[in-house]
Amino acid sequence: MKSRTVRDVLCLLAIVSLALPIFAQDVRVQVSPVIMVPLAEADVYGLGFGGGALLTFDLFGFLAPYASADFIFIGPQSSQLQSSLTLVSAGAGLGLYLYPLPRVKLGLSAGPGIYIGSWQQASGEPIPTGNLNWRAGVEAGFRISPSLTVSASASYIDFRMRQESLFQGLSVSLLADIGLNTRNSEGRVVAQGADSTPVFPTLAGDYLESPFGSLGLRNAESAEIRQVEIWFQADPYTSAPVLCASLRQIQRGASVTVPLTAAFSDQIMGVTETLRLNGTIIVNYELLGERRVATAETSISIMNRNALTWQDERVLAAFASPNDPALLDTTKFLAGVVRSNIQADLDNNLQYALGLFEGFRLSGIAWAADPQTPYAATRANSDSVDYVQFPHQTIAYRSGDSDDLAVLYAAALESVGVPAALIALDDEVLVAFRMSSTTAITRTMFASQENFIFINDEAWVPVKVSLIREGFLRAWSEAVLTLNRAGAEGAPTGFFALADAWGDFPPAGVPGVSAQTRKPAEEQVRTAFNAVVSLVISREVEPRAAAMRNAFGPSGGTARQHNALGILYARYGMYREALAAFQEAAARGERRAAINIGNVAFLLGEFETAVAWYESALQTMPDDVTPLIGLARSYYELDIYDKADEYFRRAAALRPELAERYGYLSARLSGTTARASAAMDRLGDMIWEDE
């Protein structure tokens, strides 16, 4: 019976020893020398000594189940004993511990055990012994580090026999308590819950500075922690861990809330469906001079890359990437067609804008309502999630709603160097582009001032891109009517230039976009471009020309009036009409008409004719700089660089600012370099003589 009891206890100890490390927060070893002071039978047993070892398993921050082993020699006090009482014991039990101060540890423990031993009577006969024992003790220690504590302990121990005690004593020890660094002992900082908003891929760069959520952390260590750093990463959608917060210390048991920031990688732009994934929180800190690391996980949501909310309408700028490969493939083609057919004296930005618009129309791109997230409904609720297409998607799908088409057109304008803006109204998004001319020149060139938005010294043209199937002029006029109905004066509500918005919402690039797009025939684009330019010119010129002709009176008009009419026609590229008016002005005695006739010949590429008219004007106006410049430009195009240089120097001497304006004319520059650098500009920038 006795051997069975001992065997059962041994099995129980073995099971406990194997199971506890699975759940333990820390496993610690205590080794100590032992002095045993007898508390009973003092006439038989004297002082004892030996050594002991305990294996403790820290649970929940206050429980410490243990397994122990001791080897003790107890000296004889009575003549009945021939030798010391030798005892070997093993036991298990439960301890309680606490840390009233960061470096002070107090503990209580109690539990049963078994022992075996022997002693000799005076006759020399060895007497074996063994049975159960139990012990209870207290401990007080100083923590040198989390893994090393030096303690003093005192335990009452009773080695039992069947009916009575074999020995009762007080065990006094000096302990060295050593942590073994189990899998959970790296750190005890606990995540208490996270509060995060969905991550929008187009705003990925913002989350490095602007938190997308917060996380609660509790210090579950046995002392305050210092030099705390909280890092976050969410592989594979972050490029590296990011430091979210640095704290000087967190008291034991205290909780803090820290922001969540992240360095999202380009891979986030590949998310096409709402995605939930686990992010890793890494907490580095110092506990009693020892560096520790704790990790926790939190769940975050990454939205579809096309998603946005209308809390700030400028977020649209993030979708309007002028470097979209598919967009550039289209706009470079369309810009090339415009460049080869551009009208020299009509605003360049206006011509590129209408050329792009007509090119997209001929590509088959059209407005289509979005039944799932209609713009007007989602715009009215700033918390609603809307979806906007990137330029390459609209080009591929050949359709989009108001915001999709606006993003496409605005990005296209910027890709060819035309400054663009978006106007986010309540029910649709308009586009505006900036004229290359100043406000003053635009007011002079265009009779209908209400067709423009004037902001500071800039003139902007509004366009209703949802009417792309109706053509550029209809989209322009309807945009004006829309803004008038909204009562807009100056900059409309919701107006923002892309260049300004990109400071807060930089354009987001989408990886893996195919650069090959389906484009209309070049001849189609050229025909449409020239037709719309002609309509623009007709709309602006004919009413003004008619008014000027009506002012001629019965005499048929003065030379100056005919010259002014010719300048009006010439500035809009109507060279045949301009030439007739200038010739009539010359016939009526207008000397400056000769310069303007030379300008028309120059623009038509008839450079020798232009030279003749400029020289004629120079004879009557030898101190006028305009014919000198005309001669320099004409001789330059005729490859007669010495004469071009001669007239250029004479003109620059009279008006030095012309040296920069027409610097390509100087023969001192390399001919090929100069011609290449001026190839786009040398046939424009005419000086028309009126007074």
C-alpha cells in the first residue's frame, strides 16, 4: 500500500511537470543551500544542511505552481543514532507571489511531497524510511533583473511517518531565482482592442503620418516598463515596420492608447476587393534594465483601390494620375495630331483641350450612370463609400459616370502640360482647364466673358465631360449654364486645381497597367479638331467682325478700321480674310498694313514675299522694330543666318527685351540646336501693328 501511494504521487508530479510549461508565462529555477533547524525531538536530531531546487511556473501574474527536490543531512543529537539522517524528497505545490515594488518580490507556497531516507541505530543496523511530507514557506527577494532574483526563504517542513512525524524543522535558505525565457516570456504587454477605419489604397501615403486607427495596450509585466516603442506592420502590404509611438514609461497594470500608422507598399494598389488581414504590433521596451519584445495582432480592413469617401472632394486628385501608362499612350497620340494642326494665334491650351476632348469622343468613350453608387447619392453622404475609375479603366471600359470621365479628362490635360481643375458639384463633377493667355488677353480675344472662370489673373474654361458624346462646344456651353444656375461667381464651390490638391492627395499609380490602347484614326481626329477650331473661331470672330463692318459707315471705313478688322481675322487664323482687310487698309494709306501683310505671308510660309513687305514697311518706318523682327525671322527660315543675325541685333538694340523673346534668331547659336529648340514656337508669336 505504501509503495502504491508513493508511485501515485510520483505519477502525479510527472504529469504536472509536463503540463504546466504549456500554460506558463515564465518558467523559473530556484537553487539554494539549506539549513534545517529542528522544531521537535530536539533530543534526537540536531541541525541539518543540504541543498534544494525548485522549478516554478508563473501563471496569470500571481500564481506559481512548483515542483521541488531536496537532499538533506540531519545530524544526530541522541546516542540512539549512529549516523546522520539522510533524506531525499520531491514535491509539488502552489505558490502565490506579488511585487509590491518594482524590484521586490514576496511569495507564499505550500504543498505535499514524498521522501525516502535512512539512518543507523547505535547497533549499526541501517533503518530505511520514507513516506509523505508537506511544507509551507515564505519568501522575500530582490530582483536584479527580470531573469534573476536573489531571495531569502523560510519553510516549515514535516516528514511524516504513518502515525507521527519523523522530523519537523524550519528550512532556511538563500535562493538564486533564474528565469528560463520560455516562448511566452519575451514580453507581457497585452493588446486590449483596436479601433480602426478602413484603409483606402489611394491614400496609402497619408497613413505614414495620419493614423488610420488606434490600439489599446496594457502593461501586464511585474513592474513599470520604460523606453517603450510601438511598431506596426501588415505583411505583405507594408514595406517595413513603422514606429507608431514612443513612450517614456508605462506603469505596471496601466493601459495606454496608441495611434496606428503604416508604410503601405505599392502592393496595396493591387487590392480589387475589400480585404481583411491581421497586422502585427511589435512592442519594444525595457523591464528592470532588460530589453524585451512583445507582439500582438490586430485586424485591419483594406478597401478596393477604387474606393473613396467624399469627406474631402479633393481626394479625386489621387485618381487623376497624369503618368497612367494607358492615358499617356492615348494623349501623346492626340497631342501629336493637335501639334501638327495648331493655329498659331489661338490659345494653345484651348486647342489641346478641345483636341483631347474630341479624341476621347472619337474613341467611343461615353457617359454611363453608376447604378450601384450613383455620384449624387454618395456625394450627399460624406461617409458613404463611392468608387471612381482610374484613367486606364475608363479608357478600357469606354464608359464612366461623371466623376470617372472628369478624372480621365483632367489627368489627360495635365499629361500634355495643360493645368486642370475639378469642380465637384452636388450632382456631377465638371472639369476646368487654364488658358495659356492671361485674363487681359483672354478678355480681348473672346467676346463672351461669361464663358470663362476668372480667378486672380487666370482664365479657366469649364467643361461638362458627361456630355462627351455631344462634342466640345456643347460641353463647354452647358458647363457655363450649370455654373450659372449654381450662382457661381469667381471660383465655384468645389473648385480645386489638381496641382494644388496633389500636395495632399498625390496621384496613385496602379501597377501592371497595359500601355496599349485603342485609338481613333489620325485623319478622324484631325478633321474633328479643325472643325471644332473653326467653330470656335466663327463663334468668336463673326459677331465682332460684323460689328466692326457695321461701324464702317457710308464711306466704307477708314484705313485704321480695315487694319483692325484684318488683325481680328489674323489672330484667329482666318488669313484669307485678314489679307483682304490689310490690303484694303494699305490702299487707304495705312502704312502699318504692310507689316501685317508681311506677317500673314510669314504665317503662310511665303517667306520671300514676307521679306518684300517687311522691307517696304522699313523704308517708310526705319525706326520701327516690328519690320526688323519680321525680316530677322523670315531670313532665319530662309537659312540666311547672317542677315537674320544683322536684323536681330538692330531690333534688340531698339528693344532689348526682344533678345529673350526671339533669342533663337541669333546666328551665334548653333544652327541645328537653335532650330530644334525653337521648332514649336518660331512660326507663332506675331507682332500685329495697329497703331
